[in-house]
Amino acid sequence: MKRLEQWFDDYGQSHRHPANVAIHKVAVPGIYLCGLALLWCLPRPAGFNWALLAAIPVLLFYLRLSVPLFLGMAAFTGLGLLLCALWSGPLLLTALVGFVLLWVAQFVGHRIEGKRPSFLADLQFLLIGPAWVLASLYRRLGLPY
């Protein structure tokens, strides 16, 4: 498995333009939350939750990369699950519209960048994006990642 810095270096190759970076810093966390919400909305037997089940291997992936990023992503995931549980409106429609619009924004960012999205080369970059955004926040706060 690649080291965290290798992932970030590779991801950064197609995320250099300031407009693309700004779009990603909004869209990537939003897509993550919308993805959790979409999984939350799947039909499930009592006591079972697809979003929580999917979060386990995702968080284990982050744990293998970095404990600080794992802790941040676990907190963000927990917040997302809590928002799903407390949502009082049409969660499925909101999540679906948000998911589509945020992906469109991402592709606009890559059009501006002039480079293809990283995940087209390796699907694991779909998990690196949220860690990259969180690491950027950690750097701004002077925290290790």
C-alpha cells in the first residue's frame, strides 16, 4: 500500500489550479456526506444500517494511512451519520441532488484544471480526496496528519 504522502503527491498532480482546489474543498466533503446519506436511505432490516456498514472499511483504510486523519474522518463520518439520523426533510432527494450537483462541480473544476480526475486511474482516490481536504485543514491549524 502506498504511503500517505505518495497518495497526496499523486492526487495533487491533478489538483493545482486554485479554482479546482477551492471547488474540491467544498465538493469532496459534500459528496462524502451525500454518499453516506444515500446509503442511509437504502431499505434495511431493523437494526441494520448500510451507511454504518460501509463506513467501517472506509475508516479502516484511513487508519492504515494515518491515525490523525482516521480520527478526523471518524468524527466527520459520525457527524454525517448523526445528521442523517436527525434529518427531518426528504433525505433521499436532498442527498441525490447534492451528490449530482457536487459531482458536476468537481468535473467543472477538472475542466478548469485541464486534467482528468485521479479516480479514473485508481478508484482508491475516491477515498484519498476527503483525506486530502482534511489534511489541508490540519495544515492550516498546525496539526500533524
